[in-house]
Amino acid sequence: MEKVKVTRHYQITIPAGIRERLGIKEGNVLIVYVEDDKIVFRKLSDNRKRLTFGRKLTLEDIEAGIERGVLNNGSDN
């Protein structure tokens, strides 16, 4: 069991041992809820579907796709 301190902005730091044990990295999303008198943090699983195109996309590929989407969605057709 670890102790954490709440900052003046109501933030806490997740101790390194807990982050390592759960594989929590910067940018991960956690869900938070109250269970009786406990605050529970759960790591959201990263089972999102990802698009694959059989190759790595370049920045130019991504920008071109965005441009096509903007042009197609902005048309009056």
C-alpha cells in the first residue's frame, strides 16, 4: 500500500511501482469511480480496432486523406 498526497489542484501522482505493475504510461486513459468509501482507478484496456493498410503511412498519406475527407464532406452532392 502506498501513500499519495493531493495537490492544491486536486491532483495525485500514481507511484512508480503501481504504474510499472499495471503498465500505465503517459497518455493512457484511466476510469475512476467510487466504490463504498474507496476511490477506484482502472486502466482502460487498449483493445481499440486499428486500421491497417499493409504498410506504414507517411505524414503526406495522412494529410492527403484528411484533405479528401474535407473536400468530400464539404460538397453539396
